[in-house]
Amino acid sequence: MNRTPATRRAFLKSTMAASAAIFATPALAQGAAPRVVVIGGGFAGTTVARALRTADARIAVTLVEANPTFTACPRSNSVIAGLHDLTEQRFDYDKVKRDGIEVALSAATAIDPQARAVTLAAGRKLAYDRLVLAPGIDFRWDAIQGYDQKASEQIPHAYGGGEQITLLRRQLESMEDGGTVVIAAPVNPARCPPAPYERASLIAHYLKHKKPRSKVIVLDAKDSFTMQRLFENAWKEFYPGLIEWVPLSSGGVLTSVDVKTRTLMTDFDKYEAAVANVIPPQKAGGLAQIAGVADRTGWCPVDPLTFESKLQPAIHVIGDAAIAGAMPRSASAANSQAKICAAAIGKLLAGGTPDEPKLTSACYSLIAPDYAISQTGSYRPVNDQFNEADGGAVVSAVDAPRSLRQQEAAAAETWFKTITAEVWG
Ligand SMILES: Cc1cc2nc3c(=O)[nH]c(=O)nc-3n(C[C@H](O)[C@H](O)[C@H](O)COP(=O)(O)OP(=O)(O)OC[C@H]3O[C@@H](n4cnc5c(N)ncnc54)[C@H](O)[C@@H]3O)c2cc1C
């Protein structure tokens, strides 16, 4: 059965036509070694680089990454709560190099889609036949008055990995018992929608044991959030009176920040925080704008069969930067998209037609050390976007026994170890 809708076929035809113009005879069919440059060595970019080598070892793959060490965001809320160490979140590219991938440790600063060339900060230029962008997210620094990149050095977002996680951890440690922790949660679309609430939970866990007179306030730019009932039930059970959630309609939207006094202002109120964690609204990583693959939403529209940009031929966008319909912006989704993208590029380079994909995502949220909930789903292209498949997303049951929550906590740990071993190990 051909499940490809007409609009999908038309787009695929135009993609193939663009590809045909680029590769009069597909590079692999000519026996040439096509060059694929991947920018961004996170969950999406590193996975696609390695999967491309597996798809066809004749493809010359260069992975461009700004930092020599990657710090993973999943599980970073546990680091903030003192349950894990930041060193356990860090991964390098030694094993990736051993796969025959050239790893260029430099920021990409310019992309010329016409000349099909990438410029690195070091001045080097890389030519490509196909380019994959996996730059993750950037913050909309103009969205909250008084909160810019400089301000984040004092009031961390802790939402992009790295030292920001340590900064928030240290601030919690040095806070006096009785201080208020204020977390500002962003509007959607955003990276990992449950993460601010997982963070509130695990910070509450830390406070309950170390600073029992303190509390957490979540200022939210939304009126509801993912797995809300599960979170709120667990908050009542584990952290009664410790977490206050202020939704949009009760004045939850953060409008300005006074960094010096750590005061967070909404339209309704002022919150003086002992520790503040501002997670700003987001958009695709800056490189997406530079490459001309982001639309007016700030995110990147892509063809769901190949992840090729709808705005620039021969450039694919995967991971958090891409608009992937119902798929959440998660490491798990990024990993799944990368594998589909690699297979599609392999087919396109060989002159073939990409298969219709099925993608998956699994997101765990830890609420206490032995208590986790999850949301899993599979996705297929429908009307040029990813829709939920096979009955939709599966969320942990509200009335599940404690033993199941314990199993989910163990599964979350196994998931992290498995995915990071697959991507960097
Ligand atoms: C607190 C928190 C908890 C989370 N928990 C989970 C979870 O439990 N499960 C889950 O599945 N997901 C989770 N996520 C989401 C997950 O971290 C992201 O969805 C995932 O990292 C996206 O992968 P990516 O490859 O698109 O981006 P990233 O992993 O951010 O990688 C982007 C990479 O691109 C590099 N880069 C950017 N621009 C350039 C440039 N110009 N030149 C060179 N390199 C560049 C960056 O240095 C970075 O290494 C969580 C996120 C947060 C913040």
C-alpha cells in the first residue's frame, strides 16, 4: 500500500528534482565519495554522522562541533538536585573519530548554500554535497526585559548543558534555608516540555531534605503543561506545600528581571528569589538563521521523509531545531530523526527514493529518586508533517502502583546510559 499522500509525493518529486539538479548522476552511482558535512555534535548531529558511515562507508563525513566535550541535558536536573555529578554528563568525540569521521572542533560561522560551502571560525572552508544542521536551540534574548546572555551568568537558564548546570547547583547549595527558588518556565514550542517540571520536582526533593523551610515557585507562561496531572499528584504526595505553580492566567508570564536584586516581575506580581532560574522562550540554534533554513517562527520547516529543508535544497535539519509536528523536542526524538535522515541521505546520494519513515520518542521525568513518569510515542508523516501513529502518545497511568514508578525510574537511567553509549561510546 502506498501511504504517501499527493502533496507529499509532489514535495518528494521537487526534492528529487532539486537533488537531480545537484547530482546529475548520483555521486555514489558514479563511484565518487560524496561529502556530507554535519554541524552540531549533540544527540542529533553525532547520531547522523555515525549512521551515515553505517549507511555507506564511501560517504566522507565531517562532524563540526564548537566544543570538545558535550554536556548532556537529559539527567541534568538530577545534577542540579545533587543526585548525579556533572562529569557523568560529559562525552567526547574520540570514538566517533574511530568510525572514520573527521571531527572538526570549531564553530561554523557561515554557510553558502549556492556554493555549498561551510566556513569555520578557524577560517577553514568545507565543501559539501549534502549538509546536515543539528545546532539545537538558541534563546530569544529579547523576550524578557532585563534578561539577556550576560544576565544568564548570574541567573542561569541551565537549559543548554555546560557550566550553567553547575552554576544553578552552586546557588542552591549556598542558599539559606527559607529562601525561595523561582523557576520561570517558557512558552511552547520549547526543548523538552516536561523538563521545567522535572526540575521543580527534583529541586523540591533537595529542599525537602536540606532546606525544609524553602519552597519552589514555578512561574509559567502556559496554562497547562505535559503530564500535569501526574506531576501534580506526585507533588501533593512528595512535596506538599513545597511547590507553587503559577499559570499564565494567574499572572505566570515573566515580563522582566532585575538581576541585581533577583526580582522577577510578572504583569500581576513581583517575586524576590533567593535563587532564580529563568528558562527563556526559544528558537532554532543561530546557525539555522545564518543558513536561511529557519522560517518566521524561528524554527526550521523540513520534509518529513528526508528532513531536507523546505527553504534550502541539499541542507537537512534535525533535532530540536527542526519543526517535526507532534514530535517533542527530545534527545530521543533527535536520535530517531537522525537515523531516518542518514538513511534518506544514503538513498538520495545513490539515486534512490527514501522510504516512508516511522519515528519514535521516549521521555522520562524523574519526580523523586525512585519515582519517574514517562511519555512515549511513534510518529509518521501525514499531510507533510509528523503525526502520532499507532494510537498516539502513551503516558504513564495516573493510578499506577509505586512499583511501576520505581521501574520507570530505573528505565530512565537505563535509557540515558544506552542512548549516550550509542551516540558517543
Ligand atoms: C533540563 C533538560 C532535561 C532534558 N531531559 C531529556 C530527557 O530526559 N529525555 C530526552 O529525550 N530529552 C531531554 N532533553 C532534551 C534534549 O536535551 C534535547 O532535545 C537534545 O539535546 C536535542 O538534541 P540536538 O542534537 O538537537 O541539540 P543539542 O544536543 O543541543 O546539540 C547541539 C550541538 O550543536 C552544537 N552547535 C550549535 N551551533 C554550532 C555551530 N555554529 N558550530 C558548531 N557546533 C554548533 C552545540 O555545541 C551542541 O553540541 C532535556 C533537555 C533539558 C534542557
